[in-house]
Amino acid sequence: MKFNRSILIAVGTLTFAVVLTFGVSKNAPVSAQQMQDLPYDLHFIDMMIMHHQEGIEMAQLAETKAQKAGVKASAKKTAAEQQKDIEELQGHRNHFYAGKPPMDSSMMESMTQSMHGGMMMNMEDTRRKLLAAQGAAFDRLFLDTMIHHHQMAVVVAKEATTKAENAELKEYARKAVTKQQSEIAEMNQLKGVRNSTKPKSKTTHKHTH
């Protein structure tokens, strides 16, 4: 199976913490040709693990730098939830793909550079900005960044609900979509943005005869 374009788009969100996650492995990383031949499910697992590692790093930074208590609490919750997801995904990886090598981080970087579009995030630049931001400016930047980060996870997980071969991964993906969307709504509330998904009710007028 060829590497799906929607998954490639998500690569734009996965440029830091990759080395931290998979820098040391007993197995040599896969080559470009080998990557194209890997199962979709394995791509999804590795992508999501790296994505969550990235989210945890940002969230841990916010736990110490955020100004508002609500932002700190949200960051702590996000880090804990994404750590649980990593453990679940790693369990699936060990069960279905034991011994399979991780994707090559250098290859991920080159793929990121080749991608374009409004859905991409320059995580190195974002990380630098998060480290430099202070007070309310940090809170706004963190929330904006994490919301976009979650939106990318929703894109990939939605695709996996139909394209994953293993039922366990399809179920994980369905739960991930719901969880990430819920957290997006919570973060929008922290920003003061109303999350209105229901259509406005029409006012009915009773006519008396």
C-alpha cells in the first residue's frame, strides 16, 4: 500500500520530539522504499505516537509557563491523556507489529520540507516562539498551537476509522476523534471562543384566531 496523502499532510505536525521518541532503536530505521511497503496501520500507529510525544512536550512546557490556572490544568490533562494514548498505541504495535523498525526521523524531516499547504505547522519555529513567549502571550500561543495540533490528529484519526485494517485501531481512532474534538472545545472556551455546533433555533409564533 502506498503512503496515503492525508497521512503525509500530518507529517507537517511531527517535526520535534521525533528523535526523542525513536532516536534509539534495536532495529535500523526503515528506508524510503521500505516505508512505502509498510501497512497503513503501522504508519498510523507510528504517526500518532510521534504526534502525541510532540503534544506532551508542549503541554509540559505550558504546565510551568502558562499564566492562567485553567491553561495549566488543560495542559496537565492533555499530557496525561496523550501519554495514555501512547501506551495504548505501543501496545497495539507490540501486538500486531512486534520487531518492526520505526520510521527514519531524517526521512520525516525531508518529507516535511517537501510538503506545503495551510494545514502544515513549522514545529521548530513554534517551539522557539513558545519558549520565548511569556504571560498572556504564551497562553494564547499555546492554546492556538495545541488546537491546531489536535485538529491534525482529528484529520488522521478520522481517516483511520475507515482505512485501518485492525478493529482495535479503528476503535482507538473513533475514540481519538471524540477526545480530541472535546479537548479542542475546552481550549476554545479558555480562549473565550464559543463552540456552537448546533443550529440556531427558530422562534415560532403562535397565531390566535
